[in-house]
Amino acid sequence: MHEEISNLQIVKQFRKGKVRDIYDLGSTLLIVTTDRISAFDVVFPDVIPDKGMILNAISVHFFSATKDIIPNHFITDKVSEYPKELHPYADYLTGRSMLVQKTRVIPFECIVRGYISGSAWNEYSRTSTIGGMLIAEDMQESQKFSQPLFTPSTKVEGGHDENISYRELMSRMDESLAVQLKNKSVELYSQAHDLLLKKNIILADTKFEFGSIGNQLLLIDEVLTPDSSRFWALEDYEIGKNPNSFDKQYIRDFVSSIGWDKNPPAPNLPEEVIAKTREKYMAIYNIIKEI
């Protein structure tokens, strides 16, 4: 179906990302969120049923909920409001797509960590640093930072992203833009963390992406999804342990347990892992939609 859309006269360019298919319509983009899943920057051969619709719905929800903090690129997710040439594909596009403004993408991921886990915990355990920054606190796994930590990374097409320090980010762009990226990222994280905590969910960390139109900074891509965030059940949270999560950490843990070296090709996922992943994504969606 996506190949048919990419051949439409209104489509200027088609790009297949790890999870999203992006169609350039000129001044706007059509983003279609597929059921593909990736981990460690590698796409798996199996899909997670309904994952695309879940991610799309969560992003639409949070684009609306965060627009008082920063404007975003979202226009509509109603296919009836898309260019009429796309209407014949409504069955495919409904629920898993959105029309957005085209921006100049800022090629860095803005990661905010409220708790130490995952790659940050691994680095800290070895070197007492996170993203090259020395951490003065004596921390245990899953412990909350005294203040949310901003740890950017580069965006690499077809390779592994590189964690960098905030100082390094400032050296690669106008300093005022770097400051704005950090402040907005932390504000977005803090608002979402507080909202989710009322629903007994801990937002351990998340990543944001930004673009610009002229001098205006906009939030883009996906927002606070289980692909881009680490969600923990509050009832399972205990410092020193890895809590039960509602995100693709379950996939990461599984492929690590079977000894995958994190290089292509990714292994096939057992049916029970696919089903459990879908269950986790659906569970966090059902919580988020009530916020």
C-alpha cells in the first residue's frame, strides 16, 4: 500500500524510516506509523500488531496536551482533511497517520532522564559518568535524579546514535538554541512525569525531537510513546532493581538474554514476546488516553 501512495503525483519524495514511512507532499508531510519495531537502532523482521495505531494516537494526544509549552508540527490526523488524492487510502491511513508541517529538522535527539536506567546506568556503572558528564551523586539502578538530566545524542541514519554531552551540543549549534532545546525538553518531561505519576506510572526517561520553521522552534516526530520513553509501574518501583515497564525495554531485555550482538540482522521474535509487547503498549495507551 505504501508503494502505491509513494507513486502518487502529489508525493515529492518517499522515505522509509525504522518505524515511520514519510511522504513529502510539498509544504507538508504525511507520516504513517507502521507496526514495525526497532531496538538498538535495528529493525526487527516481525511486527507488533496495532503498534502503529497506538503510537500515532499517543503522539496526537500529547501534541495537543503540550502545545502550551511549545508549538508542534501536527496539522490533523483526519484523513478527510488530507489532500483528496489520499482519500482512496483511508482504510490504510486512518488511525496510523498524521499530516504535519514540514520543518528543518534539528539533527539531535533531546533525551531527558528522571531516573537512572538502561544505557545511562550501564555507563555510570563503568565510569560514574552519563553522556560523558561526571555524576557526583552515589546512585543505584533506577534511582531518581535530584533534577531531570538532559543527555542529548546525535541522530545517525542507518547506524547507532552517539551520546554527547550538553557542552558538546552547545559547540555544534548556536548556544541560545541549545539552551532552548534543553529547557523545553525538561519542561515537557516534567509536565508528563507529573501527569503520569497521578496514574501510578513513572516516566523514567524520554526523548524529544525538534525542527524549525524560520526562527520558530517546533516539537516534531513522536511524543511520549513507548518507543521513545521508558514507563514503569509505580507499584513495582524499587531502587536497585529494574521495574516492570510498558515499553520496548521488554524487547531489549529479551534479545539481550538470547545473546544478540545488536548488529543486523535482528532475530525473529517468538509469538509470546510479540503478544506481550502488544499488551504492554496497549496498557500504557489506555492509561495515557485518560490523562
